[in-house]
Amino acid sequence: MEKFSARVKALRESKGLSQDALGKIIGVKRYSVYTYEKGRNYPDIPRLIALADYFEVTTDYLLGRTDEPR
């Protein structure tokens, strides 16, 4: 799941968001976003969908199952 961590961080940074701001968007605390980006934890399904919707990518892209964002 290394790709997930790297992709969440890259997508967040591409939008100029802090971890705190992204956490507020998807309904988690900043520390949760930090753990996603470090590969220590992963979001539940509703948060995974919220990430995909916000960044306009597929969940398969976030999970590293494809390299095509859409």
C-alpha cells in the first residue's frame, strides 16, 4: 500500500492543502491524514470514497490498482 500513501500526499500537496485542511474535508483529524501518508493506517471505506471524490480520482488509483487517475 505504499502507492496509497504516496498518492494521498502528492494529491494533497498538489491542491496546496495542509493535513489539517484535508482532514476537515474528509471528516477526520489531522493525525489520521498523517498516518495515511506514513502508511501506518488506512481510511475506512467512506473516507476512501471521500478522498477519491474530492481529488476526482478512482479508488483503484488511490489503492495503486491502476496508474490511470480516472
